[in-house]
Amino acid sequence: MATVVDLITYPVKGCAGTSVDSTHLTPAGLAHDRSFMVVSVDGVYRTQRRDPRLALVLPTVGADGSRLTLASAEPESGHRALHLDVTTSTPRRDVDLFGATYQGIDQGDEAAAWLTDFLGTPSRLVRVPPEHDRKTDGLTPGTSGYADSSAVHVLSRASLAHLHTRLAERGAPPLAMDRFRPNIVIDSLPEGGRGELAAGWAAEPHAEDRIRRATVGAAELGYTKLAVRCVVTLVDQEAGARGGPEPLRTLAGYRRFSAGGVVFGAKFAVVRPGKLSVGDEVAVEEWGDAET
């Protein structure tokens, strides 16, 4: 049997994630996940691809979404935490996400000044409007906030462990799970209370690639596509800077995707919303062949 061992939400796209013990899975993903986005003054999205210091912004959002805090992972930098009352009533503005135009609600000059100073480039903060109606692609239809694509990214510890083996063969050190920014991390249950992992499907590297439908807690997920990896995986999330050619160099040796790029992890749409908790069983209802 496989279980959820970590749940991570990223309230502000591109910024640091927060692990939670339980949360509600909405149609657009984990509660408040990627519901805010940092943009240029022209409304173009910012991500760690060009602004790796986003990784050092620590956002937390209240349970009802009405309060947002932006803090710095660099306590010596002198950036005090900023506490914001989230607004959903101000006029909408156009924002650009991968060339597609969506709407955003600007969160004001105070947030803009804090992010501009921290990132060293003029920036604004926007929130997904309540009427946001984005359709995501892939095998299972869905929606999401400001995520790159589908609402939920699933990754197994077995896949990361296999990557570590490959890295070691090159003489490279292991990498933290946060390089890949998953929402749901899965693993096998310890067997018989002895601590060894059972030889279930979650002990198989990249088994998440073959899941087509799965029940997790009170929710249900439907597979959309594999997660094609980009240069964000090169960013050391604790340093807020690129750390070298890994893992893309090693992944290119065994995880090339026929449609282009390298893949690691899988994306899912929310078929049925519901509560999720660490320790929930991941029950696969339908399997398929892994895309190649």
C-alpha cells in the first residue's frame, strides 16, 4: 500500500512551498496553491527560470485566504515580514502566463514595493479572481490557478531515490525533493512496523507515470500528463540561485520524452475534491502504460 508522506502548497507561484499535515483539495489543486503570482509591471509572470530569488520568498496564507504574509528566508537581509489583507474587489488586469492572457487582481503598492526590493526588479503581486475559469490540457480535463499546467503534481520517493543512484554513478551528490516542487509525495508503507518498505507499487521508480485514476483521502485524481522538467530544477531552493547542471544532465540520460524534454513526476487533474492528509492511502483505481 502507498501513502501520502508530504503535502506541499505553493501559495505564490515560483516562491517557497509550505508542508501541511492536511488540506482541502479544490478543483484547482491544494487549497490556495498558486493562487497568487508575481508579475512584471507589464503583467508578465515571474518564475525561478529568470528570477531564482523567488525561492527565498516564504509565503503563508490564512485558512480562509483573506490574509497573506510574505517573509524572507534570509533573516540577515533586513526584509521584514509583510502582512497583507488580500483583496478580491479591485479592478482586474491582464496578466501573461506562458503567452496566454488571464486576469489578475493587483494586491497593491505595499506588496509591489516589498517584492521589487527583494527581487531587485520592478514587480507586482496579483491574485486569481474568484471567477477564474482556466481549462488545463492533458488526458483528464481540469482547471488550475496560476500553476504551469495541471492542478496537482505527484512524485514518489522511489523516483527520487532512483535519480540519486544515477547521480551517484556520475559522482554527483543527491538533491532535495524541493528541486521538483511536488504537491503530493508518495511512498510505500513501512512493513510490519519494522521500518522496511513493503515491495508495493510505490517502491517502483516512476510508478506514478502509469496511474490513470487514484483515490487519495476523500479526493480523486485523474492523470493528465508527465511533468516535463525545466531549468527550475537547477535552482538550489535554499540558496535561491542556480546550483549546476543537475538533475537535468543526468535525467537526459534516461528520462527523455519523445515529445521533447526530460520528464520526472506526473501531473493530475482533480476529478473529485475532498480532504487530504499526510498518511492517507493512495488507492489506484486504474493503471495505464507510461508515456514514452
